[in-house]
Amino acid sequence: MKLTPAQAVIASDKHRFRVVNSGRRFGKTELAAWEMKAYAVFGTDRRIAYIAPTFQQARDIAWQTLKRICLDAIVNVNESRLELTLKNVKGGTSTIWLRGWEAIETLRGQRFDFIVIDEVAMMKNFWGNWQEVIRPTLTDTVGQGLFISTPKGFNHWYDLYNLQSKDSDYKSFHYTSYDNPHVPATELDKAKGELTEDRFAQEYLADFRKTEGLVYKEFDRHVHVFDDKEIIKAIVMRHIGIDWGFTNPCAVLEIIEDRDRNFYVVSEYYQTSKTTEEILAHASTLGGNDFFPDPAEPDRIEEMRRKKMNVREVNKDVTAGIDSVRRLLKNKKLFIHSSCFNLIWELETYSYKDGKQGLNAPEEPIKENDHACDALRYVLHMVSNKPGQRPPAAQFIPNHAARTATSKQFIPRR
């Protein structure tokens, strides 16, 4: 195994879960390929998975490197499924699978001895899928994991990197691009001169920085994210925001408003391949006083009216809607429950092109990582800007009994 000194430190560590935060061109993929080969060759009937953000990225990033490194042990190659069968030292075989996070459900119920998750910072709903789908695949085998990524703001990757302080199974490593002796330092210095300080620090030094061009730069998970579901005193309204989808995810947000005009996102529904009937069936269970759907789907809105749902008008002015959400974040009037993984992920990644940002940004954001953000602004742009008296809290009776038991003062997580 021909590893750099930094790679060797990681490879020799015995912790069950290793978290490698490193700069571009550090050699993360090369390290992962060597480790997968070692697990396959020095075990019997081992099952190993490499997971990239998409199946195509798994092919582009790791497939050729893995075949090159495993060449002397390959028994069978499945090019279409990205699977390698390797012979091991005990006379049997082991299998390495390459998969994409976008189809993570296909791994539910599988069994693995070792898993590599690459570009973790780019993964949607990381914690939900890790806990519900991937982590159980390692239970029977007491399998191990290698997480590798370059930072992207202060998102779930930041939390995973810091998990070692709470869980002794985890060990984190931090290396920069300069720690790869095969990359000329002069090339890295050129990149430093061409990029902004924050961009270079994030991409090459693997420092955690706010994403450049971030739309909701006021969002801070230490201020705006809370854990206690018994959160609100004086509930007056429950609003439901809906962004339609099928191939792209649909997003349904449940937003509680209190008498002091604070807004709390307490649940999210974020799913692909859901029919109108399925989306509305979920929305109907939330007990909303009113519903703010994307007006681009009039047939679906008509279906809502047939179901006697209180459909409200939505202003789709993107810039004005963003301003409304940013104002609430800045004034600490908007809070997100920690279970809303996808909304939090979008708030930390939704960006303008070419780093444009601010209330007067001349362009709309890049049309990605925006489904839950759209559902959020549909509601908040319409209800947070309306003047007038709010109904007293006693006039509103929430549908969810669990939320009526108490009315504790809300305290943001620190």
C-alpha cells in the first residue's frame, strides 16, 4: 500500500468510524480505494460499499481508481452496476459496490463490513439516511466506516467532524491540500492568488467557512435550530407551505405562528415520486389553518379546494420572498426544529451564482437546493408582512394533542 504520510496516519487508526476533513487533491479517493481493497482481500466474503452523492459521481470519481488499485485481485467486473468481485487470501471472494446517495433506499436491508461515504458535505438528509438506512447495515457485522469530504459551510459535515467529542467510536482528521506531497505547492499558491480568502480556505485548507454567495447568510444553526418540540406559548396559527414535486422532491412545511409573530417550522415532508393525492393526504393530517401551495400547479390547487382545504394566495416574487425570510432570521423571529434535516441543509447551501448575495442581489439564486426554501417563503412572505391584530391564543386549538399539553417558553439551542 503506497500511501502518503498523512494517509498512513488515517489508515493505521483503529477507531470504528473515521472522519477525514481535507482539502482538494489531498488523496481522499486514493486512500479510500486502498482501504476498500485491504478490507476485501484480507477477509472472507466481505461486502464493502463506496457511496458518492450520485451514481454517476461514483463512476467518475472512484471507479477507474478502484479498478487500477485492485487489478491484481479482480475476479469479476460488472461495469453497469459498478461492482467488483475480488479474491481474498483465504481462497474466497469479497465484493465492492459503488452506489449513489440519490438512490440510498436501495441499500436498505443490506449487510456491509465496511462503508466509505465520499463528499459527505454534499449529501441531502445525511443524518436521516445515515441513521435509518446505512447505520443498520453495519450492525450484524459490527462494520466500520470511513467518511471523507471537503467542507461546505457549517452543515452536517461540521457536526459529524465534531462528533468525536461525544462518541468514542469516532475519530476525526484534518489535512490540507499541502499535505499531499504529490501536488506541487506552487500550484496551490497560484490557486490562493486566484480565489477569495474564504473560498481558498474552504477548498484547499479544509476550513469551515460560510458558503460564498449564500442566500440565507443570516441563518445560524446555533441560534435558529431548536430541539424541544414543546416550544411555543400562545399559538395562534398553523400554516402549511407546499412546493410541488415528483422527480424533484416535494416539500411540505408545518409552520406555527405565535402571538408575538415568531414562526417555528416544526415538521417537514420531503419526498420524491409522490402523487398529488399522497402529498395532500400528508398535508391534511397537519391541522393547518391555511395552506400556501406553489401556484404554478392550478390543477393541484383545484384538488385542494375540492378537499375543502383553505388555500391562500402566494406571491412568487423570489427576491421579495427571500427578503422576508432573511428579515425574520436577522431579527430572530424564525426557528427550525432539528428534525427538519432538509430545510436546514437547504438554508446552508442555497446560493447565488458567482457569489452574488444581499438584499439587493441583482440575480435570483441558482435553481437547486431550494424545494423546502420555496415552501418556507411561500408562507412567510404572505403572513409575516401582514399588519393587524392577531387572534388571542385561546381561540386556537392545535390538532396535535402532544403539542397542547404544555406551553413552555421557547429557548434557542446554544
